[in-house]
Amino acid sequence: MEGGVKMSKVRTVIGTDLPNIPWEDRPHGCSDPVWRYSKNPVIPRDLIPTSNSIFNSAVLPFNNKFVGVFRCDDKRRRMQLHHGESDDGFNWRITPDPIVFQGGAPEISAFNYGRYDPRICWLEDRYYITWCNGYEGYPTIGLAYTYDFQDFFQLENAFLPFNRNGVLFPRKIGDKYAMLSRPSDHGHTPFGDIFYSESPDLTHWGRHRLVMRPAEGWQSTKIGAGPIPIETTEGWLLIYHGVLTSCNGFVYSMGAALLDLEEPWKVRYRTAPYLLSPQKDYECVGDVPNVVFPCAALCDAATGRIAIYYGGADTVTALAFTLVDELIAFIKANSVC
């Protein structure tokens, strides 16, 4: 047994064990495939003195503990990236000053209007960070790496503006680096599909392929990739957000899909119902109401436990849990494909 979960003899997740994954068992009487942490939010909006809000952030295991890159909007409402650490994945210490990126062309590395919505990916021999990078007033995909979460080195922007939700795959597809993204426009885009792109060197990107378009209901306006895809025997498990345009504005919810392992632009299954939608106060009330926005997922390959970090109402960071076999079964049984 591990955290109340039976060890599976056949592993579904192709990855590493994480016995100290932050975890809370499913509440009594709950049959949902994804359930919330009972003490949400795990990170309040004012954890550091300068922050207006802390949300849509990325987390990874590191040296038997946990590290993160956090979106912290300051009290001038500038969108900044901060480094954070945690012993248990629940209680976080976030640096009061933003990350300073080294290297990169001055026009790329200079702070423009914001750096926000980061993801972190362990790939080959280092940790890569992607984020929505303000470039000359336009959103595109910023890219940097670190070995130790002390020094951060910025690379060229991955794409032309306008683009958001850049999410790397944790291994090469064939012999190429691979990334998901969502082409957008200058503002709060009323459209959005997920695309796949490849690169030989993380600088030159091409072979663009459509992965998914919006569907009906909760994902009818736009969709975007969430955490780094999790490699499983059933395909790449992609947790993503979908947006509905209601009479009260956008509503962001969480869904999941299974992508082909070697041709990830091919969707095998995709949830018709949402997995999590804004229903709790910290998801419904905040700077941007009615938002569940997943950005990171920790996974223990031995037990199939997954901990999902998500932004609530563009204000706080919350945590939810699932089991990989149950989630995959739910996706297959409730697929829109």
C-alpha cells in the first residue's frame, strides 16, 4: 500500500516513482475521477508581501523535495515569475523577488509587459521552463533552462506572436523536440486550438500539426494544453483546459485526452464531460471569476497517483488528485472522439 492506494503489478505510467507525492485520498462518497484537496487553496494570493495573486504555476520534484516556478502578479499588476520550494508539495516558500534570466538577446530577455503561466519540463539533462512571454507588447512562448533552480538561462522565443500555452513533451518524438501550443491574438482570445510543433534544436520550430479543436459545451470556445504530458502505455495523457462563453463571460474547466505516443497530433480519446469546473468559492470568486486552469501535474509511476496544480479564479493556487488507471478508463468511456 502507498498512501491508501494499492501498488499495481502492471505499470501504466512510463516514468519514475515519486513516493512522497502530495496526496489525499478520495473523499468518502465521491465517485468523481478527479477530486479537490480538502484544504485548498494551497497557495494564497498574498503568500509574499509584493503579490496581488499567485496562480497558474508549475511544480516538479527536486532533490527529494519540490520546486516551482510561480506566476506572481505584483501590486502594480505586472505578471512576473518567481522561484519557490516546498518540503511536502503543500506548504510553499516563494522568493520575494522575480527570477532574473541570464543570456538571450536583449530584445528577448528584457521584461516587456509580462511573463506568465509557466510550465516546467525535465528533458534530457536539465529543466526547461516555458511561459507566455511578452515581446514588444505581444504574447509568445518564452523558453529557458536551469540545472539547479538558482541560475536561469533564457533562449530564443519559440514562436512568432501570437501564441500561448507552450507545453514541452518530456522526451523527443522520433529525433525531434516537441511542443504543444495555442495560437492566439493580442487580447483575451475568443478562439483557440491546440497545435503540435517539432524542433531539432529548440530554436527552429516547424512541422506544425493540428491536435484538437474546441468541442461542444464546456470546451466550445477555446482549449489549451495544461501540464507536461504524462507518458503511459495507453498514450500521452494530456490534461487541458477548455473554455465556455457564458452570458457572464468565459468559464475555464479541466479535461483530459489521450494522444498517440509516436504521433501526438493524433487524438485517441478525449473527455466529453469536464473533470473539474469552477464550483468552489476560490474558483468562482477572484480577479477573474470562474477559472480552473491546470498547469502542473506530479505523478508516482508505482501507484499511478497524480497530483494536479491549478489556478483558481486567476488568484490562488489549488490542488486536485486522480489515479491514472481510473482517469484513463473515464476518458475512454466518456470520449467525444
